[in-house]
Amino acid sequence: MADVLLAGVGGQGNVLSARVLAQAALSMGYDVKTSEVHGMAQRGGSVVCMVRWGEKVHSPLIEVAKADFLLAFELLEGLRFLRFLGGEGTAIVNDYRLDPLPVLRGDAVYPEGAMEVIRSYAAGTVELDARELAAQAGDPRAAGSCILGALSVFLDFPAGVWEESIRLSVPPRAVEVNLGAFEAGRKAGPHPA
Amino acid sequence: MKRALLSGNEAIALGAWCAGVRVGAAYPGTPSTEILEELAARPDVYCEWAPNEKVALEVGIGSCLGGARSLVAMKHVGLNVAADPWMTLPYIGVNAGLVLVVADDPGMHSSQNEQDSRYYARMSKVPMLEPADSQECLDMVRAALELSERYDTPVLLRVETRISHSRTVVEYREERVGADLPYEKDAVKRVMIPGHARLRHPVVIARLEELEREAESPSMSVVEMRSSRVGIVTSGVCYQYAREAFPEASILKLGCVYPLPRKAIREFASHFRRVYVVEELEPFLEEGIKALGIDVVGKARIPRDGELDPTLVGESLAELIEMDTGVKHGGWSPPAPHAAIPAESELPGRPPVMCPGCPHRGLFYALNRNKAVVSSDIGCYTLSVLPPLAGIDCQVCMGASVGMALGMERAFATSEANAEKAGRVVCVLGDSTFIHGGITGLIDMVYNRTVSTIIILDNRTTAMTGFQDHPGTGRTLMGEDTHALDLVELCRAVGVESVRVVDPWELEEMEAVIREEMEAPRTSVIVSRRSCVLRERRAGVFYRVDEEECTGCKRCLRLGCPALVMRGERAEVQQDLCVGCSMCAQVCRPGALREVRADG
């Protein structure tokens, strides 16, 4: 049983990553539910997806302070949805800052030290530069697979399950790059004690 | 048996296909859009994007009369557009089954209101089914079509955003049943002159009583007896929330929310001193249950606006349930917020924005320069209401912008208080929206000799809902090439003298054309034409700021482009976001923005 919340910015691909993760959980034989965001919010807005699995899942929504994992595709969005992470939960954070329009215009200030705040709440926070790692694997847009790779060391899904799930979920031409990004992410993060 | 993770929308499409649906029609609208896209991807089913929801339903009426099982899909506000045919359809009935899927959007993720479509079921005396997950989406489409044929009535299937866009496990057989009914003329039943309609209305009323018996069936009204003290009545996704919030409670889950299964409700309620209703939006079930003389609590505790979730359901009812029954809340109660976590209000918001290079940006910049009063419509361009463009005065629903501009212009023209606004009213709407509901407003403008300027933001697609084709794009939902409606010729044909096409990336020209047309004493149309930048990018070109030349005046920031940032006293272009539209370079007075070609 696990609740995973994926927070990012419209266009970063966290909807696709949520599908890869959910497909993997399905292959493991679990009951799975996800919640996605479509439509207007995808135009560069704050986008959150939720994936839950277990023997039996009712609500597609994760409750506040109950998520086992927070996958933050961007620092501010990680901070925004940190309250959903349970006290024992793990944050996996892409060390990437994308200024929202109010910050670009000088009407608001991007919070400094977002990573430190996340770390002070969630012990064992995993930090990685997913865009850079994905770029090395061939395409920075595969950053989501990199983040899933970092998550994978905390889950008991066999490698073949992840691979199959990526193959089923991403466009055929992007499969190899995403598999590479996944491996890079898997190696990047610290392994759980 | 296959096992897959499907969204509610995918499951509806699959269920419809398996149930032999041969005709599907819709107009795109979040959260319903993917239903028709998924159905169209399957063989042997005709699917179309109709110009609007009313036409989509009319296509469905025709096809079900013609003997083909049919599905029509729309978002909640789309049913308002389709309400006229919808209200008479129950009188004439169907031949093959017809299901109308209506997707409500509590919380308004992507909508202008959060109306509760269940009242349409009551108003039109049509049964409404409501699934609680994707498996039920699949099963209920088929049940709805069978019910439709058995009782000669259209059937509503109501979903909500969290059903449409949640993926849950579905088990199914990919088998299709045949459905092909003979057509026979029956004018007394299908031609609603008053004399015929008077005969049909009593039939509709009598049918409701029979449908109530269907609603009572165990496949529709599911009773889960657990606690002998706490009983909850619910339906749809709210069932899932209630289940998590009160794991020990007994639950009556209604699969048919209209007509209500009164017998099943009475029987369930008889076990408890009082029952609790968990439902989103209006007290629809609650009112129905109250009318049976049952002690029921719902909206006195649970919010009537916005979305629910398990925590909110728990917090709303826990205290009352404990007081009533002594049963303590068994669900999740979140701890007090941790001191390290900043409150949402302390963080900068991240509203959705128009994309870098979005052609709408140039148009609204030019409108602002002309101090226009802007009557807007529904689409990505509505995002220009936010600063810095802040370029919209009013907006209501699809196509409304044109008639509203006409009315506003008439008010200003006869006003002393607002005399200086006369002649400054401009209406903006998208290409798909213009075809959906704007063209009749334009005919009104010309007919009644209105001085106004209509701007059609022609980005060659229905962008907001995810790039659906429409009658102006030259392609159908089935992927076939077709005639592309010529918007310029159409406007001329209804009598607009001046129709001009301008590229919104050309700011000076756009500004000048708007000025000329606002000054001209006539109805005029400007087609602001450039493909959505997400479909057609300018390859290999971007801009950078020459730091020596930039004076830090922030003029370029007035465009509200996400690729432009201030770094200290100088502007900077984020190159991976820039698409090379050049609009920033056009507004920069010192000429600090330089074009760079990626190939050197």
C-alpha cells in the first residue's frame, strides 16, 4: 500500500510519469487508482497527480499528511504540496527552479531555500538534477523517468516491471531515452537504509 | 478477461463500443473530451466533433431513431446548449438506445461554473446513472443503453472530473454486441405538434414509475451493511470518499440517482435513527430523501460548493455522527500543520499562463494599446484576464461575447455616464468558439447595424481542450480530410463589409488595424490568424538580451511571456522556453533583444 503524489508544472510531464508508475503498480497485481489534471491547468500552471495502490483502494485522492512519497518535479511545487507528505514519508526532489509569472514580473518572491525546508521536514529527502541526468541520457524531457528511477529503489517492483511499464506508456521513439533516464535516476539517489 | 488501468472517460468509450454503439457525437469540453477521442480510435463506429453540443445531441437523436445505438458526450455547461432538444427528446423516445454522458466539474478545475447536472434528470424526467469508478463507467454505459431501449427513453450518465480523469482497474472482455434496429415511421410519436405532444407527456410520466423499479434493483442500489448505528447514502466518487472517511459506516450506494429508489432508501434508513448524505454540489439526494419523511443531514454540514475529499467529508460529519450515535470517527484526521511547512498563502501562486509565443499575446497587447473594452469568450485567451495583460472586461459562456458586445455598445451609445466608451467595444473569441456559438451573434450585429469590432482568434484548432479539430481545420475526428470552413467568406456572406486577416505576431500592424476598425462606424471582423504555437513552432530561432543595450525598463514584461525574466536590473530570455516569436524585440525601444539562430 502506498500513496505517491507527483507535483510539478504543466508541461513537465508528471501526468505521464504518474501513468508509468500506476501501470507498474498494476503489473504487481495491486488495486490502483490515480488522479490526473487535464485542461486549463496544464498551461504552465501548478499540476498535481496522485497514484495510490494497495489491496483495495477507494478514494483516488491522497489526503493531507498521508502521502508516502512526494515526487517534486520543481522546487516551489514541492514546497506547495509538502503538506501532503506524511511525517514518515520520503521526498524525491528535482533540483530545478521554474519561476511562476508573479515572480517573473517581480510581484512575488521565489522562496529561497526550498530544498532546505523540504529536507527539514522530510528526513532522507532525495535530491537530484533530473533534467541534467535526462539530458545526458538523451533528452531533458525524460526528467520524469529519472525521478521514477530514484523512487524505484524504495519499492520492491522488479526491473522488468518498470521497463514494461515505460514501454507501454511512452511513445515508441522515446522508450530508449526514458529507460536510460530511469537508470540514471536509479543510480543517482541514495539507497534507503 | 483483460485487466487494465483506465480513466473513466476511456472506460465509457470502451463500454460504449462493446455495447455496439455505432454513432458518437460531441463537442470537446473538459473533463469530457477524451470520451469521443477514445471511441473514435476504435473500428466500426462513426464519431464526430459537432460544431456545438446541441448539434451533437441532434445527431445522436437522429442516429438512435435510425436504429443505431448512440452516445453523445459533453461537459456540464454543454448540456445547457443542448437543453432544447434534450427537453423534448423524452417525449418522442428512442429506437435504438441513446446515452448522453454529462461531465460535471465540482471545484471548477476547467469551467466557468459548478452547476449540478442532476437537476436536468428531474427536469426532463429521464433516468440518470452515476458510476463510482471506471469499472462502473464501463458497465453502466451498457446498462444505460439497455435501459434506454427497454423503456424507450434517453438516459443520462453523469460523471465528475474525479471519475473522468481518475484511472482505476477495469476488467473486461473486448467483445462487441451487434445492435441494429429496424426503422419504421411513427409520426404521432415523433412529430411533436401540440396534439401529439399532449399524448406523449403522460407516457413520459408513467414511464418514470416503471423506471423507479429499475432503480431499486440490486445492481443499481448497493447496500453495504457494517455499522448498525451509522448509515450513509451517497453516489459516484463521493462513495469512495465516504468509504475512506467512515470505514465502519453502513452505506447505500445509489447507481441510479434519478428516479430515486424510494423503497430501497426507506428500507436502508429504517435501520438508523438518522441517515447522512454525502454528495458534491447541491442537496439533490438529500432533498429527495427528506421528501420521504426521513431524518437526514447533508448540506447543513457538508459544503455546497467546491470538491469534497475524504478528509473534508470526515471533518464535516465526524462531530455530528459522534453526537448522534456515540461512534467515533474512524477515518483519517490530519495532524496540525508542521511548523517547517509554509502555508499555501505564503507561496507565490502559479496560475496557468499563455505559452511563450502564443499568438493571443500579441493581440491582447495591441488591444490594450487601443484602450478597448473587451467582451471575451471561452478559450486559452481567457487567461489574458490575468496581469500583466489584464485585457478582458467580461466573459460568460461559449459564444456569448458577441451578443454581449452588441448590448454593451448599445448601452454606451445611449449613455452620458459612459459616453467616452461608445465605439470602444471589441469582442474576442476563438475560431472553434465562433463556429460553436458566435456566428448567430454576428448575424445579429450586422442585421441590427451595430458599430463594433469582432476579433476571431483563429489558431486553427480547439487548443484549450487539447487540439481537437473543428469545421475550420479541414480534418474530421475520424482523421479524414474535409472542406475547411472559410471564416473570412462566412463573415462576408452574413454581410460584414470589412473582414481583415492579420498576423498577431506583427504587433504594429495589429495595433493599427484594431485602431482603424474601432474607429470605423460599422460592424467589422478582424481574423487574428496564426497556428497555436504548441502545434507549429518556429524552429531554430530564439532571442537573447544584449546586456549593454537593456535599460531595465521592463516594457517587454508587459507581454507577460513566461520566457522573459528580470535578472537584477536587466531582462533575460530563458532560452529553453523561447520560441522566437519576436514580440519582445518588437516592443523593446532600445533594441536590446537580438535574434539568434541556433544553427550559428
